[in-house]
Amino acid sequence: MTNTPTPERPETLVQSTKLSIIDYIRENNLRVGDKLPSEANFVQQLTVSRTVVREAYKSLAALGIIEMSAGRRAQVAGFDGSVIGMTLTHALRTDQLNVHQIWDARQAIELRTVELAALHRSEQELETIQSLCQQMQESYQDQAAVTEHDISFHNAIAEASRNPLLAVLVLSLSSAIRETNPIVWRYRRTAKQRQEIVDLHLQIAEAIAARDPEAARVAMERHFSVALGGLAKAGFS
């Protein structure tokens, strides 16, 4: 009895098409913003249907590898932490990761990040970091506002590190702050307790201004020590 070959499953075709498109980007040395060939071009090159190519494009766009917009050809996307951030938030909400695991990762990364920021920051980057500290000071009684300034502060430090991978990792891990701050903030009931958090950020900014990586690391360690203590009080273990 002759065995009839099993047709390749659609999801396998989509996966192989995705890999072929990624290979095309690499082999043709495409950079951020460069246009990809049309869907019709890949249909012809790869001998697959337009539906398969379209699904491969959608999947690559969801992964942040390409960008798609109506009426325009797809282009190579920039490197950012949005996809990683969504994945980590999903893992946190579904108990695949816990808060302390995410904060442990943040601490390990940000202790190095702040050292590099102290060494490499520009005057403009320093002004941004200091401005965010001031905004935290002005809104320290407003949990939602101070949370956003806090996230922007840590992201600004990461940008000043001159290491784009560290910047992406800090951005993606900062999503945990939005998950935990509303709860932890309720345990900082007094103005003094809330001001303490602002002061810790000011100390970090001062060390970066002084271009002192050791002091910056110590200040960041102190910040994480207090933050982790707040998490414990709020019941995150």
C-alpha cells in the first residue's frame, strides 16, 4: 500500500514563512524603518498562499519584529520592551511569576544600569532625571501620578546607561510597578512615609549628577531595600 504524503499543516507553513522573512531581513541587511517586499513578492518566492504570508506578517508584527499600517508596506520595527512587558505582566497575573521574582530581576539589572548612567549620562539626560524627581516631589500624595513619574525615572536612568538592552529590560520589567504600587502605596499612609520614597530617588539622582557610580549603586540598593520591605508589609512574599 502506497502512503500518501501528508500536506504540511497551515500553522507549520506560517511558521516556516515567518522564519524565511526573518532570514530575508538578516541576509539583506535591513535596518529599522527599511521596507519589506510586498506580500505578493513573498508569495512568489516561497510558493505559499497570500493567506499564509499575511498570517506570518501579522505574527511578526505582534512580536514587534515588523511594523504594519494600512496602505503602507511593512517595515522593520525598532527594538523595544513592549512585547516583553506584556508577556511579563501576563506571567505575573497568571501566577507564573511572582512579584519578588520580578523585583529581584529589576534589582540585579538596575544596580548595573545606575552605575553606567552615572558614568555616561549627558547633561540633557541628567536634567530629565532631575525633573522626574521634582515631579515625584510635587505629586507624592497622588499614587497614580507618582507611579508614572517613578517608572519614567527608572527608564530615564536606563536610557542614560548607553546600553540599549538594559533600557529594554528595565522598560519591560517596570510593568510590575503598575501592578504593585497601588497596593504598596496604601501601606505608606503618612506624608513622611511617602516622602521617604521621593528622597531615595533624589539621592540616586544626586549620585548620577556627581558622576559617582559607587554612590549611585549604594543609593539604588537602599531604594530597593525599602521597596522590598514595603512589598513584604503589603503581603507580597
